[in-house]
Amino acid sequence: MENENILIETKRLRIRRADLHDLQFIMDIQRVPENLKFIVPFDEKFHEKILSGTCADKMDVIVEERDGKNPVGYFLLSELDNPHNKVEFTQGIITKKNCGYGRESFKALLQWSFMTKKFHRVFLDCKEYNTVALHLYESLGFKREGIMRDVICTGGVYENLVLLGILENEFEI
């Protein structure tokens, strides 16, 4: 891995651009039942396009422990190449739970988004019943902006998504 692939590092984590070697990890992490109930997974061809560099507006990102380089999470960033200076955190999944890695990686990606990439806005959506994630996002400064009602159907059940956003002047390091 070359240094240009590293987006940002924290005391414990390295967040880097994923490559084709990470494809199996990305596919596996999406299929874990505990994660699957909170996300809409994407297929292998979708990720192959991103990892091959043919989707300039999307990036798969790996979160790994700095000391052992063990992958502990994955993010999908979207709308990176747009005229409105915003980025969507489309997916964020942490495999190593209850270690603070979710908070640490989200905060680091916000710092990268606002301070390095100079985005004006970061936004995401979250299933309405994912109270743990909603608490995390709001504690990082995200504001609820609305609800999309019955917008996705999972297992024959329609679900609401909460829309959240944070602006560059609302982010605190």
C-alpha cells in the first residue's frame, strides 16, 4: 500500500482507500446478519467498478488497526465528484464492536472530509430503528433533516430512513 492511499490516521486506526485485494472483506462484512439488518448491500460488480477506478464519484474505504493492519471496518463514500461540494457516507460498518472504532473512524472521516477535501456538507441516511447509530451520528454533530417514509422494502416490510447532515462550520475536532 502506498501512502497516497491513506486518507487519515488516528492514534489507533488507519483509514485508506480500498483496493481489489479488499473486495472479499467488503463483501463479507456486508453479509454479516448483524450488519445486514441495518444496510442495503451492494453486489460484487458494483464494488469492482469502484475499486477499479471507473467511478470517480465513489470510494470504498477500509478502516484498519494501525498496529497490526487488521481490517475492522468499511465505508462507502459517494457523491465525491459533484458541483455542490458535498459527500455522502453511504455505508459505514465496523466489525470490531464496542471498542470505540465507530466513533473514531466517523470522526476521522469527517475531519478528512472537511479539512482535507474541503467539503461543505456531509450527509447520510440511517434506518429509523438503528438507535445506536443515530445516537453516534447526533453525538458527532449531525442534525436530523427529515424522514423518508417507506423508502426501502426489506423482507417485505417497508422501512423509513432518517436523513442526517453536518456542515463544515458545525464540525468540531
